[in-house]
Amino acid sequence: MDCLFCKIAHGEIPSTKVYEDEQILAFRDIAPQAPTHILVIPKEHIASVGEITEANSKLVAHIFEVIPAIAAREQLTNGYRVVSNCGADAGQTVHHLHFHILGGKVLNTEMA
């Protein structure tokens, strides 16, 4: 499999890690869209939100249990946004499930 995020999760490509456990990895985005821009990925390959199932939903729940702790560590006390793009039309460029944590400034609230 030639998946960029799988390679990052397996340590084949370096990243600036902010959190890691046996199931997930969080690292800083290399092209940040906000002062704080962190990607949270499962180490298991899941292509997108469209592939979340009963069998893997506990892994996704774990991600959402960890996101508030990451946000707190990053001092995002005024709020943050969690985003996941699903498919090409939504702007998903890496087809490995990932959630963006964006914060550190007042974010645009207009929908595209």
C-alpha cells in the first residue's frame, strides 16, 4: 500500500508528533491553515469517514476521546474546529481517515 499516512504512522516518514498511542497518531500539519493545525489519524488504514463501520467505530470513538486532551495541551481554550473531508469533492487529498484540529485564532464560519 502506498498510503502517505500509513507510512507516517509506521515511522517510515518523519512527522512532528503531538500524541501517540497504540491505536492513533496526532502530528502537526506541514501546511497549516491555522496557528494550531494537527492531524489525528488511526494507525489502521481506513480510507475515509465513508468506511467507518461497526467493526472500526470504537477506534474512531477513541480518536474523539483523545481530541479534547490534545486541544487542552495546545491551549485551545477559546475553542477549536474538528474537520474530516470525505472524498475528492470534499477536498480529501490523502485517502486515509484523518481529522484536522484547527485553532489558535478566530476561524471563518462561512461554509464553502
